[in-house]
Amino acid sequence: MGPKTTELLSILEELRVGLSATGQDHWSQWISESARRLKASDFSGIEHLLRAYGGMGSINDLMLSPDLARLRTDAYDLAEDIRKQVSSG
């Protein structure tokens, strides 16, 4: 597991806890599933996470505290970086 994945897992844990604390169980579980896959070195965790973003009813539509919104953005940015790195070989 690379340093970006390790950092992403840390961010996902913070995000999961924050979403759970605000009653966003669906998204907390989604984040948890993405993290579970990543911990198992399964790249589908990145794809699963990125599917949460965009479109109606996405994680982007949630009104979050500034700290949680930052974590949401950081998670997306890191996941995109990892996806691009893997895609480019």
C-alpha cells in the first residue's frame, strides 16, 4: 500500500466517523466499504469511492460542516490521484 492510499484511508476513517455522527448512515457505510476494499489492496475501493461523487443524490449534495466538507474533498482528490496513477501505469 502506497503513501497516498495510507493517507486516503486515514481521511476515510475521519469522514466515516463524522458522517455517522451526523446521522448519514448510508454514506458512512459507503465510505466504510470503500476503505475495506482498499485495506484488502483491492483497487475497486477507489472506483467504489469515486462513484459516491457526482449526480443527483451524491455525497456532494450533503450539507456538511466545513471540516467534513474538507475531508470529502480531500478524499475525492486523493482517490482521483491514485486512479490516474494506476491508469498511467
